[in-house]
Amino acid sequence: MDKHKPSDEMIKDLDNILSKLNAMEIVASDDYQKNSIKIMRAIVDGQMHSINEFQHLKKAMDLLMLQLFDVQNKVKS
């Protein structure tokens, strides 16, 4: 099983996809194509938001662990 890409690389890939979607929207010839592109853009934006939120959760968990270790050290001493 392949490892996940780093979050920075995933964000970069999603940003490239957004650029391609913008280009597709410019040349779209009918409402069906334009609406399909809007749906894809919403999905990509959601993915980017999820990746960013996950990074925030990781940082919060790290800070929580540091606080727990501090409390544990104070209890032991």
C-alpha cells in the first residue's frame, strides 16, 4: 500500500486542479458543463479545507500532549 503524500504536496496538487477547472470553465460551451465544473470546484475546495483542518487538529493534539507531559512531570515531582 502506498504512503500518503505530504499535505503540502496534496494542497499543491489540488491547487493545480483548481487552475485546470478555471481554464475549463472559460471554454465551457453550455450550462451543463459550467455547472459540472462548479460542482468539481466545490469538491476540490472541500478537500483543501479538510486537509487544512486536519493540520490544525494535529497541531492541537501535539499541544495537548505537551500539556499532559507537563502535568505528569509536575505530579511526579
